[in-house]
Amino acid sequence: MSTTETMTAETVVEITPEECTARAGFYRLIAGAFVEEPTRAYLEALRSEASLGALAELGVAFDADVRDTPIERLEHDLACEYTAMFASSGGFPPVESVRRQGGFQQQAHTEICEVYRRNGFTVVPARFHVFEDNLGTELQFAAALLDRMGAALTAGDGAAARAAEKELKRFWALHLGLWVRGYASLVAKASEHSFYREMARLLRAFAESELETLGVNVLDEDGGRYKAPKPEMPAGGTCGSAWS
């Protein structure tokens, strides 16, 4: 009997636990490129034969600067690229409130903190300070919702699965869907290293796939513009420092 056949007639979640796990894995893979400078462990996993093969099937084509560079040098090079694009003056941080409202800790950040609190997710310190509306953090939250959906489906809890799916749809409609596609286009054009070029392309393709899968139709507000808009409101407070 299929997963959907074990649910009640009200169930609209047409996905298996295994599919939830697979999609959550893609969220986390992409998140690792943006939440902070890629770690050695992340890069070693990325360059495994299995990972490169799976990514190649999706059209991801890293150049020799990813495939053949010694891991220590690759980690250094990507730290420099990360700083230049995302953390330096004149860069374009992967942060929703910056991209949508022109500054850190704007309205989007406040809304994101409330979403995390409502869903029982907490933030804890990591290697570096990471805003709650950082792209990587948002993707990790979406992955956690898919984990919750998969667990509910395994347990035969249709109501919990529907609730997690509804939250994921809302998160794309009110947050991720409003900025990540345009932002991905900007990163793909601006990057000098094939790692960020290809991860940005994967982000855009994955975002479009998720929006279609979830049935969410929302316009991208970012547009891949280099300069962010002026802040809409004074900066607010924080609700943590990194994703757990």
C-alpha cells in the first residue's frame, strides 16, 4: 500500500518519506554553500565520486578549480571568494532582509524569527555569526520541515504531514520564493570560481522545481540586481546567532 493510501481522505501530501529525505538533502547541500565559508568536511563530501556523479546528472559542471585543486587550497580559495562576494564592503550578502529591504535585521528578519519560534526551531552559536534570514539558514529550516513531514508520513500522521507541508508552502510564498531565484542569477554572474557559479545555478533550478512541486506561484522580487533597495524600516533586534 502506498504512503498516500495509508492516510485519510483529507490528506493532500502525495510524497513518500524517502522523497522527503532526498529533497531535504538537496536543501542542506545548497545551504552549505551560503550559510558560511564552506568547511573542509563539506568540500570533501561534495568532491566524493558519488556526490559529483549525482550533481553531474543535474547538470552541475564544476571546473578543475573544484575537481583538481588540493583541498586545503580549495578551502582557502572559497573562503576568499565568499568574503569578496558576501562579506565585504560592496558585496551582496545572502540575507533576505538585505536583498528585499536594503539592510540587516529588517522586517523579513523579524518575520523569520517569528516563523522559527512558531515552529519550535531554535538558533545557537556557530563558527561565525549567521543571521536568521541568511539564505543557508532559511534552506536548513525548509529541510527541517521536510524531515518533520517525512517523520509524520512514516508514523501515519496525516494531520502533522499536512501541517508541515502547509508551513513549507507558506515559507516559500512569503520568503524564499520572493528572492532566491533572482539572487541565484546574480551570484552565478558575479562569481569567479566555478563552485559558486554552479551552486548558484543549482539553487535557481532547485527553487523553480520546489515552487512547481509545492504549487506555489509567486513573483521574484530580487531580480538579480546588484544594489539592494534602501532600508524600509529601522533595524530590529536579533533572536539568535546561528542555525542548529
